[in-house]
Amino acid sequence: MKPKSLAWVFGIASLAAPLTARAAEYYVAPTGSDSAAGSMGAPFATVERGQQAASAGDTVWIRGGVYMFSGTSDTIAVSFSKAGGTNNPIKYFAYPGETPIFDLYNLKPQQRVTGLDVHTNWIHIKGLEVRGVQQQVTGDCWSVRIQGSNNVIEQVNAHHGQAPGFFITSGSNNLILNCDSHENYDPLEGGGNGDGFGCHSSGGGNVIRGCRAWSNSDDGYDFINAAGSCTVEQSWSWSNGYQPGTMTAAGNGAGFKAGGYGSPPSVPSGGAATHTVRQCLAFRNRAQGFYGNHHPGRINFLNNTAINNPANFNMLSDSGFPSDHVIRNNVATGTGGNISNLNGGTATNNSWNTPPGVTVSATDFINQTESEASMPRKADGSLPDIGFMHLAAGSDLIDKGVDVGLPFSGSAPDLGAFESGAVSTGTGGTTGAGGRGGTTGTAGTTGGAGTTGAAGRGGTTGTAGTTGAAGRGGTTGGAGTTGAAGTTGAAGRGGTTGAGGASATGSAGTTGAAGSSAGNAGTTGAAGTGVTTGSGGDNGTSGSAGTGVTTGAAGTGVSGGAGTSGSGGSTVTTGTAGNGAAGNGPGESGEGGCACNAGGTNGGSLFGLALMAMFVRLRRRR
Ligand SMILES: [Ca+2]
Ligand SMILES: [Ca+2]
């Protein structure tokens, strides 16, 4: 099967896209057809068909299942080429609770292959899995390649590719958030390009956050030849530099290769970029935990933890190009020593310096159980809560750092990647889902911030998180603002109200307002206020969602009847509203409600004008 087909059917009269400014939704499923309407009940087959239909602010929901790619002709699985709007991206989201898998094991052209090719601006991809990119010719292939600006790649899992997992070739202000990249190995290069994450753009402001790289054949994270600034933060890296699943050496094996222009350095005319590596964890990499890689300019290594890398902090720079690195609040322990090859720059207030004059031992940490790093992510996609290398109560590493501009608790920052105690700036949730076919949806109340708050379809009012869209067929859609919760959820189709979104900094939506009805949808669809998911009334009578719990399921309902009330969870991340499928709304027919998204993307760090810069990569080993 080749979902990527040029034989798109144009001119379909019955496309579900409403000709209004309101955000529309489309659906893609492995069982779909590109000549279908793109609705929940009649989905498209390809993401690109969804892209063709979508405009800025719209959401293309990608249903779970395996999207197979094969043959010897195509070279790209999914080509993202349509830009969204400024701060109003086109969203390509996995349908809640499902995992779309893009499988390239059988796509074998005699050319370089790309899984997800993002050569555009202002799109947001979330929840996809890419596996099995094959390398038939020398040179890089890519599981996920970015050649554009202001894109968000979130909760994407790229693995077992004969290629780097994620690779920013060009562009600026992209965010790779909560992604995993593992067991990638490019056999035709001896594993020398199989990095987990690569930031190699001449455009600056690219950020990798909340990510994990393990068992990749080359490096976990690699910034070589990046003339634009790159930041990697709150990310982990281990067991890189081997053929996956073995202890056979392959590529370079740095956990974080934080720069470099080669040896000897060939510095761009504009000077070397400043990169930042902070709050990161590296262990068991084949060569180094944190590596300067001949970088002639400045790299900030702040609050990182390295354990059991052969060299924990190797700041190698070349003669004539003293490093000038800023190295603060880091912890090195286990095998591999502390710091080596520092030539210029300052390494102060790290675990091996005096001050602070601490003694690092196993008792400083809750545990040293490396396997905890592989635990499943939390429901919102963030890294799992682990004890590994987190400071134990009473550790003398607590409050021994200096202020480097990062949040901290207590009297001072701690040493290492994980601050102990509560840090005031909470992390937000990701999604607040809208009411589906319900009548009244209750949104979240307190909880973490949402990146996305969804409104109901067919509802009356939908308020989302940051840029929440209103319910389809509804009347009013208000948007939230940064950090603000969705206040009112949207009504379901045929229903009355679905619940709103969440927020960016801790407060979620509060109440979902009702819609009107005429349809027979549920009465109440609840949104999440809660910890993880609150689901609303699903065509039922009164489904109540969890409050403050993990999942609140709504009532599933009575035959033919509408749901009555589902109440949302309260507290953090995702709220799924009522699922009143049965109802038909005024002016709508046949189809029940659906989870609708009104995404407020809290992409504060990404705002800004797109700056495309083509990056001519030096032809050398990364
Ligand atoms: Ca502290
Ligand atoms: Ca590399």
C-alpha cells in the first residue's frame, strides 16, 4: 500500500470544511480513502490528503494503526509542505488514545529516504511513531527531518531507522518536545550518522526539550556544524555509540555532542554559535557524556548530571580556538572522571570544584537504577518520574549551586539535572479535550497548563487553551490566552456543551457551557480538569469523569438517548469531554459528536517570525 499518492481527488463538493474562520477538523485512518469526505466516519487515507484540506488552525486527526510504505519509487512517507499561520499552526495530531505508526521497513528506493519531511513553517505534529527507515544508498536518511521554522514536533517516537531520528537541517525556532529516538543505526555509514537528535541549522532558536535518546549508533544529541544556536534541556541520553542491542562500537558515542565545526575548526564568518545544554542526564554512552567537540565558541553546560560515561565532561577544543565554555552546577560521578580537555572557559561550582566542595557518592541519590530512564512517559508525554540520579534528602548537593537563571527551590539551586523540592514554575499539561456530543461539559479547574484545549463539535461555545477553537457548528469560540485555562467548553454536535481546554500554567478550564440541543446527544460531556483524562458523557445519561484522578470515564449510554452529564476530571492535563455520539444537532445529521480539538499551543518560545536559512552542511562525518 502506498498512502502517498498523487491521485488525490480534487473538487469534492461535500468536504466537511466549513467555510468559516472557525477551525475545522479532518480525519485520516489506515482504512480511509482519499476520495472520502475526511470526516470521522469517512476518513482520508493519507495525511497529505488531510493537509490538502486543512488550513491554519485546523486539526488533522490521525487515527491509530499502521500506515505502511513500500516500493522503490517513493522517497518520502509524509511530506508536510503547507504552512500554518503565525501562532496558528495546522495540527497533525494522533487521535486521543491511539498511536498512528508510520512503517517504512519496506520502502526501499535507491535514494535517500525521509519518514516525516517537514519542509514548511508553523505546523504542530503530535503523537506519531516512525519506524524502520531504510538506507539503500550512502548518505543520511531521516526519520523526521525539519527544513522550516516555528514547527513543534511533540511526542513523536522515531526508532529502528537506518538514519538519524530527528534532524533539523534548516530553519529556526523549532521545538522538539517530549520525543524519543532510539535504536537508530545507519549500516552503510558504519553507524556514524545514526544520531538520536541532530540540530545542524544556521537558523537559531531551535530547542530540544523533554527528549530521550538511547542505543543510537552515533550520538544521542549532535549540534555539529550548527551555525545557529541550539538548546537541549531536560533531556536524557544513554547507551549511544554502539550497534543497537550490542556492545559493538559503531559511531562516535557522545551523549551530548554540543557543538563543533570539525577539527581544526572552520568557524563561520559570523562567529561560532552559542549552544546551551542544561538539566540533562547522560550515562553509559560509549565515549563521552557531554562533549565540546572542538567547538571554537561558547557552550553553556548548566546543571547537568553525568555518570558512568568513559569521559563525563570532555570539553575538547583545538589549539588557537580556546573554548570559553561556561560550565556550572554540573555533577559528575561514577566512572569517567569529572572534566577533561578544558582549554579556556570556566568550570566553576560543579560537583568537583571547591566551592562548593561537596562529596558525591551513591547516597546522594534516591537511587542509581539506570533502567528507570526507560520507563513509560506520563500521559501528557512528559518524562517519567524517576528516582535515578535525583537527590536524596540530606544530600550535600542540595542548594549548593549558583543561580544560572533556572527555577529552583530552597535557598539556592541544587547541583545536577534534577532540582529537589517543589519548583514554583509548574509544567503544564498538554491537552484539554472538548465535549463530544454532550450537553454540558465541565472543563478543568485547576490543573496544569494545557497546550491544547479542545472545544466540542456542534457546540455552542468552545473555549480552549491558548488558541482554542470553538465547537464546530457552535456559536462562539473563545480562545484562551497563554496560561489561562479554557473556561467554557464547547457543545457537542447535537448536544449542548462540551468542555474546554486547559491552560498553560496551571489553571485549567472551568466550566463547559451548554449548547442547545435539538439533537439527541448527551447532556453532559465533561472535560478534563483533572489529572489525566476526564471523559464526558458518551451518549449516556450521566457520565461523570474523574476529578483529580487519572481517568474519569463518562457514562456510556443509553440506547438512542443522549447523555446527560459527564463531569470532567480536575487537575492537570487532559480532559476529554463527553462523547455523545448519538445526537444529531441542529443542522447536522447522522453523525455523533467527536473529540474536537481547539488547540491552544503554548509555544511561547517559538513565537517570532520564521527565519528560513538554508544550511549547507559540510560534507563530513557528524
Ligand atoms: Ca535547591
Ligand atoms: Ca553524530
